[in-house]
Amino acid sequence: MQLRSKCEINNRKSANHKTDANILSLAVNTLKNESYHLGAGLITATIFFMITSSVVYSVVALVWSLFIDTDHLPDYIYYLIKNKIKFSLKEFLSGTYIRKLGKFTAPLHSWELWLVILIAGFTNELPILIIISTTTLIHLTVDSFTNCVNARFYFLTYRLINKFDTKTILS
């Protein structure tokens, strides 16, 4: 119940994005979520180091655990161009632009994509694919617990079928 009320509060803040205090609160929440990704990335990197003894693979896992969120940038850049406004780190981190834009693509946030890549990694004995896909699946698991979205949200096919429309995919 506590998680649900947190989601309801954040969704209300996001829907009523007009005040700077709401945007700041949502941005702080995003930074908190990124700290969860960092923690998960450190654990994942440590496990991969223990399995492979490779510093390179460990660094890849750690960096990728945060880098994957760069797939939010195209939506935000499109929002900026469409509305002819300047970049705001606070607004970007708050995610309020997602509801304002009415679309959310983030193609790397996709369960099915990374499951296929994970299988390809094991099938072809390509450790880098196994590491990146595993790290991404852990990232999506963290997102599923920390973001207030429905269970289908991180399926790219679900978003595609619904034309990336936030009114549908965020409900």
C-alpha cells in the first residue's frame, strides 16, 4: 500500500507539473532511483568480476547500468524542438516532459529485446552480450520497482502496439 500511495503522489505531481516544487521533487526522486541503478550496477559488476576475473567486463556492467538511460534523450530532445524551449536538467530528470510530449519510446527499455540478446549471447558464447543484456534486465527490474508504471510498460511491443501514447501506456 505504501508503494501505491507513493505512485499516486508521484503521478499527481507529474500530472500537475506546473510548479517548480513538483518538478524538483520528481527530479530528486529520479536521482534517488539512479542511485539504486548505481548500487545494482556495482553488485552486478562485482559478480561479473568474480565469474570472469575481467576488470573490463566489470566496468562495462557498471557503466552500462547507468548509460542505458540515455535512450530517454531522443524523446526529450524531440520535446524541446517541438515546443521550442531550452534544455532544463531539472525538467529532464523530473520526467514531466514525458506526459507533456504524450509519447514515450526509450527503445532500450525493452524486456523482449534484451532477452533475445541474452539468448544470442549464450548461444554464440559472447560474454559481452551476456553482460550487457543481464545488466539491462537488472536495470529494468529496478525501474519496474521504482517507477510508477504498469507491468507491461517495459515491453517495447506493448508501447509500439499503443503507438507509444502515454495516455495508454502509463495507465
